[in-house]
Amino acid sequence: MTDQRPPAPPFTEETAHRKVRAAEDAWNTRDPQRVALAYTPDSRWRNRAEFLAGRERITDFLTRKWQRELDYRLVKELWAYGGDRIAVRFAYEWHDDAGQWYRSYGNENWEFAPDGLMARRLACINDLPIAPGERLLHWAAGPRPDGHPGLTELGL
């Protein structure tokens, strides 16, 4: 596998939207190894209060994340783009092993290498406990179906 992940910067509105949807689809697989391949080998992350560097640490982080955040469903939306950077907002729903559901909201700032791999990811995330009846993200495991509403349509 080559170390490239099109589309690559500089981004247009169309390519930025494609990049965001590709990231959303990959994260919804909950496959840490697959997701980590979208990042440079030395990618730097800030996720909440955790700071990571490198694919191995990213893979370990994602493995822990999806062992704890069960039935994870994510929607991302483009917020802004320019040059080699994209900003997104997102919401995802999940439950813990006790059955408590959460909706996690956040923003991410992404910076890309020329080959389209993400070199830096800065994420700020807040968790809101929700009742099962408040869930909005309903689809079978895997990528969000094309007909499922996005964040704006859901009022998020």
C-alpha cells in the first residue's frame, strides 16, 4: 500500500467535503489499523487531554477507544478549509458497558502533508449522557448510509 491518501492539498470545497466524508466512513468502521493508515507515520494528535505521536500510538488509542465506546456511530461536517487544513465539527453516539448512552460533540482541526495523509489532528470533545430514546444516529454498523441526515439536518 502506498503512503498516499487522496484527495491531497490544496483543498477545494469539493475535495475538502470528500476528505471529511472519507474520514467519517473510515472511523465508522471502528478498525484502528485501517484508520491509522490515513495519518503520517509521525502524525501528532491532541484528543481531549491526551497527546499522541505516531501511527502505533494512534492505533493503540483507537483500540482502547472502541473497546470502551460501544456501538459507535459518527457524523462529521466540513466547517472550513484552506490550503492544507480542514476544520470539521462532529457528533457521535455510543454507550458504555453499563448501557449508558452518550452523544459526544466536538471540533477537529486537521493539517495534511502533501501526499494527503494527516500530519496533525487537534480534537476538542464534550460528552453528553442521553437516554436511548434521544439517539439520532441510527444505522447498521459501518459507514453512514448516503440517505441518513447529516449534522445540520439533525439540528446538531
